[in-house]
Amino acid sequence: MTSSQPAVKYTVPGLELEEGSKVVELLRVRLHALNDLSLTLKHIHWNVVGPHFIAVHEMLDPQVDRVREMADDVAERISALGGVPAGTPGALVAERTWDDYDVGRADAIAHLGALDLVYTGLIEEHRRVRAEVAEIDPMTEDLIIEQVRDLEQFQWFVRAHLESAGGSLSTAGAHTERQAAESAGPDGGR
């Protein structure tokens, strides 16, 4: 796609084709991120072990359900804007800008340490996209705002397991999921 050729042939009333096309492209990567997050959450759900197993195992299912709803909302917005949502694994892998989650069977707290970093990246990108679409399409901005609110709440649930009584996060300073898992959990995400 070039800037002179819009990716969409029509869009919603009130938006120019170029504007609709730009929003669609921004939402494509958000769709991939949300689909990836739902799979990552299920991966953690299936691979979490240790004394906090049941609490984390049960905490994740409602997050998976809501994240899948978010992905559906984004895909439907892409369609409404005249775009084509790509929901296949191949499209996700080909177009994503992040690495695959790399913690396997691990202690619950180690997984939560890594998941905190996943949420941080996702929230930061959602916020960046919100800022980009704010001037173009307030309806898409509203969708992203609602999702950020829920994602931040989910991160708060995760961070409550990682926070000391003094307010410090055990994962502070970690830059990779593996580092965060090692900082947070007794088995270091191995």
C-alpha cells in the first residue's frame, strides 16, 4: 500500500478513504496483538504450576474471554471501516512486531512476572494508537480507550501478585519476559 492508493475502497461516513485506510492499518496490528495475547494467556493457563496455581489458573480465563471480545470488536471495526481483518495465525506471525512468549512450564509468579511485561507492551502500543487515531476517528479512539481501561485492570491483577507491601514490583528493571520471570519466580520460568 502506498499513501496515494488507499487500502480500502470505502469507509464510514465522515472519514476520507485515506483516513479510514490509516485507521485500518493501525487496527490490524492491534488485532494481531490481542489475538496473540489471548493465546499467550491460554498458554500460561495451561503451563502454570506451584502453590498459586489455582488462583492464577482461574484468574486468567475471564481475561482470555474479554481479550477475545476485544479482538472481535477490533476486527468488526476494521470491517466497518472497509478493511479486511486478518485473523489467521500466518498473518499474525508475519505482521507482528514482537517476539513469541518464551516461558514454558513455570511457577505461577514467574509467569505473572513475564505477563506483566506482555501487558506493558500491549498497553503502551494501545495508548500510542489511541493518540494517533484521536484526531482522525473518535469512535475508534473510544474503542481503544475502553480496551486500555480493561487491559490496565488486568495488569493490576497481575501486579498485585508481584508487588511488595512497600509498593515495589519484583520485576522492576526487567526488559525481557525471561528476566521478569526470573525476577519474580523461584524457578525463573524454567
